[in-house]
Amino acid sequence: MSRAIACIVADWGTTNLRVWAMAADGGAIERRVSDRGLLAVERGRFVETLEGACGDWLAGRRLPVVMSGMVGSKLGWKEVAYLATPLGLDELARHLSPVEAPFAAAIVPGVRFDDPAAPDVMRGEETQILGALQALGCEQGVFLLPGTHSKWAIVEDRQLVAFRTYMTGEIYGLLRSHGTLGQLMEGEAAHDAAFLRGVKRAIAGEPDDLLHGLFGVRALGLLGHLSRPDLAGYLSGLLIGTEMRSGLAWLAAKGRSRRAVAVGSPGMLESYRIAAGLCGLELTSLNSDDVTPGALLTIARSAGLLARGRLEPGG
Amino acid sequence: MSRAIACIVADWGTTNLRVWAMAADGGAIERRVSDRGLLAVERGRFVETLEGACGDWLAGRRLPVVMSGMVGSKLGWKEVAYLATPLGLDELARHLSPVEAPFAAAIVPGVRFDDPAAPDVMRGEETQILGALQALGCEQGVFLLPGTHSKWAIVEDRQLVAFRTYMTGEIYGLLRSHGTLGQLMEGEAAHDAAFLRGVKRAIAGEPDDLLHGLFGVRALGLLGHLSRPDLAGYLSGLLIGTEMRSGLAWLAAKGRSRRAVAVGSPGMLESYRIAAGLCGLELTSLNSDDVTPGALLTIARSAGLLARGRLEPGG
């Protein structure tokens, strides 16, 4: 490492811990990914887990650590109160929540959307959206963050004004691993003809048809219309297509055009890119690993952490 | 037992085995329920399992045994080919499939619905529908069979002409027992205010909103809008309400009025009765245990099993 590390940033989720050593100019000097997600942290041993991941970066240096994701949830290091929409994304830095550690460490708060009919929450995606704004040099747009809990978000003038979450990835995982559909399947979803068929079924289907469509996966298998290796792809397409149909209706109701920026992992981005093509949604894709560390560094700098190396009390 | 047993009938599903000793006049002399569903049958030991449940009824008598349900599936005693819709329900007796046993035993075939866009299958519900027709003395109607895989079926002139399945119960079970929703919950769904709230959310929600509504269960819990004991009831209501909204749209598309006969277990019937009331669906409820054995006896009699005690070859 020739450049000096100015800050350590982390995306700490339920399953994985991603850490980056950041240079002051915004570049990532090194990235490490481990399976030390929150579920793998022994009771309260967050400091030790983080030191296990990047203790060599911290050693002897007064480096700040800024983290986003489920690390700020009840099952994380410290429960950090959600900020409410509409939320200026530059406000995130003002509400960094410090945690006790032998180094200066703080967590980015999540966001809640107080729609009375359908309240919603996010933790981590607010940072990814900020990173996407930075990467694209824009102040507004529609953002789609596919994953276990897929988010659709609307940003106006750097303000997060509305968002909604779909349980797409979690439902896929449950049906793939448990229950009567998983028993019929072999392998995981691929981006093939079966996936396309599932997306098309979702788009062409009747409204509110998902619970029926899911049993249809079973019927297609039992009747021999889809092979065991094809069923998982079909299921994935059916779920993503259903999400996309609903998300597009939401955008239309909000007066938005069919255009969005997707931020996620490459595999997820490819699934959503294909489905978006079939749905008439124009999608720009960004790898979350490319935008998240920059956003965290920006937050750290805005909070004065790069200069001072610690958060001001009550800051 | 004062009356003579004329026939033994069984509803043999994945989880449970229900057997009835039937009198020739159609009355059930005795009923037994065990947890010896298909998943609990040791490799291929169906005869022994059945004898374990009602060997005393069979002992020394030449009694026929007629069975319906998943016992006729690939994971059952013998895979029996589905009959296609439109299907005259009186045809079931002509297609009874004998199995090898020291007594005369046969399985009622399931039914497939070859809708090219959304094929569907049932095993066991065809017998319940026949039983409901018998119990009500009618020849047609809409039938709703709630459960793990909830069925909506249309019967005209004793013919099963169309049906569709919703994965409602299985999705509830998966979300209750696994994943991020179950972790937030305490206890099982009750027929209370939280259940009603879930049904109302489903009815009032946007179309195609289920994947979003499911995450909403999580958000309502995390934000403290619903208590841990209320979340399961809300989820159950949300799922059943979503099924009902879709089922009612299907009935409307088929030119049917908002009236149906529900056949199921008392707990399920109560959930669906409450939801139907909120959805404007007029529901007549029948306990499946009251109608299934009569239908199986009718099938046995039509097949000549009561007189001969065995199926004619090729019959």
C-alpha cells in the first residue's frame, strides 16, 4: 500500500462484512470481504470482529471507522434511531452515531418512511443511494436496490422523499430452501429461458396473482412443463417480474418516467437488467462496491472525522 | 360399534392420516386421526401403516379401503395419473386406482387443469368437492378449499370445469417459521383485530402489492406499530385477504356471483369466514371431516366395491 489510509469504511450486514481502506482522495486502497456478518458475531464482540477483519489497518493509527447497514439495527452493534423522510442525504453525516471502541467508530443511521398505510424502513441503502448520486454527479432520480429486501426509492434535490421495499430475495430464498417448491428444484436460478419465462408470466399475469403463480411453479414441475433445473430460474423470474410490475405502477402513480438507477451486486444487477428490459424500464447499473465506500468516506469527511479522528460529542 | 362396517375410507395427506369406518347407509361409525401422514411412513410401508391405524377394523373382514389425497402422488403409495378438466365428478369412481395390499384398496385420482398460462393440480380436494355437492344436494357452485394450498373451484352440472390454487398457507408457514418475519413474532395467528387489519390492508392495497406488503409486516414490527403477538395474525390476514381479492377477481372474470361454499377444517373456515365478510363474499362453510368420508363411500359404492369387496381388473 503506497498511499496512506485516511479512513476505514464498512458495509456491515447480516451475512457479510465488507471493509475498505480509503485514501483521502476518495480512492479505495484495499477491500476485504468476510462472512463475519452480524449473525456470525459472538455476543457483543464487535470490536474484536472488526479488528479481526482489518486490525492491521488500524494498528498504531488514529483512523476513524464509519459503518453502514444492519450494524445499526437491534441485532447489530448499537441500535441507531431511524431518520425520517423527506431526508436530505447530506444530513446523514450530522447524525452519525458513535459506538464505544478503542478507535473512533460511528454508524450511519437508517431511514424510515412514515406512510401510514405502508410504513417502511432501510439500513444501508441510504448510503448506497448517496454513493450513486456522487458517482453519477446527479441530484435526483429513481433508485432500485435489488437484494434480499429490494428497495425502490425516489430522490429529489438530494432528498430521499419516498421509498418502498419488496421481500423478493427473501421469498426466493425461503421457497428455494424450504417447503414444497424447493423439493422439486435442482440448482440455483440462472439467467436463461426459464428465468425469462417467469418474468413474462409475471408481466402478463392477472393482478394480485402471485400466491397463485407460486403454486403454478409447483404445477409446472409436477406436470413436467418445466425441468427440475429450470424451476429455480422460473421462480426467480416470476418474483422479480412481480416486483417490477408493482414498482413501475408505483413510479407511474408518482408521475415518474420508466427510468431508474440500479445499485447492487453484479449477479443481482444482471437479473434486474434482463427483467427491466422485458418490462420497458430503462436501467443504469452501478456495482454497490464501487459506490458505497466513496459515500461512507464523504460522510466521514462531512462529519469532520478525517480531520479530527473522532466525533465531537453531540455532533 | 353396533352397526357393521361396510367400507374403510381414508384421507391420507402429507402430514396426517384420517380413517373412517363407514356403515353402508353412509354414516361414519368411527373416525381416527393420526400423524402418520406420508412423510411419517417408513420406506414403502403403507400397508403396515394403514393396519396400524385401523387393523382392528380390517381383521378377518373383506372390507374395501378407498383413499384420497397425496397418497396418490409421487411421494405416496402409488402415483396415480391426474384426470383432466372438465371432469364429471362421478367419473372419479371409474378411475379408482387399485394398490397391492392383502385387502382391496384403491386410490382416488387427482385432477389437473390444463390452462396453458397457469396449469394447476389437485389431489384430495376433488373428493371434498364431491362430498360438498352430496351434503348440499346441489349440482354446481363455487368451492373454496382453504389450506396449505388453497383451492378455488367452479363446478357446473357436477363437472369440475376450472380451478386455481393459492400457496397461502404454505407461505404463511414459511414466513412464520423461517426468515426475518418469524423472528419478530410471538405465537400464532388469532382471529383478532390484527388479523382484520391484515385483511383490510390486502383489500385496500394497490394491485400486485404482496411482496411489498410482506416487508410491511416487518416494518410495522420494527417501528412498533404492531406488537410481537399481533404480527402473526396480521400476516395471516394479509395473505388470506390477498388470496380473496384475487379469487374474487377470478370469479368476476368467469361471470360468477360473490358466493361460495368453503370446505375445510374449523380453524381455517373461521379465518376465511371473517375475511369473506370483509370482502363481500357470501360463504357457506362445511367441515371437510363431515363431507369427505361420505364422498369416499359413494365412490366405493359406484365402483362396485361394497358389493364385490374388490375392484374389477381394468375397471
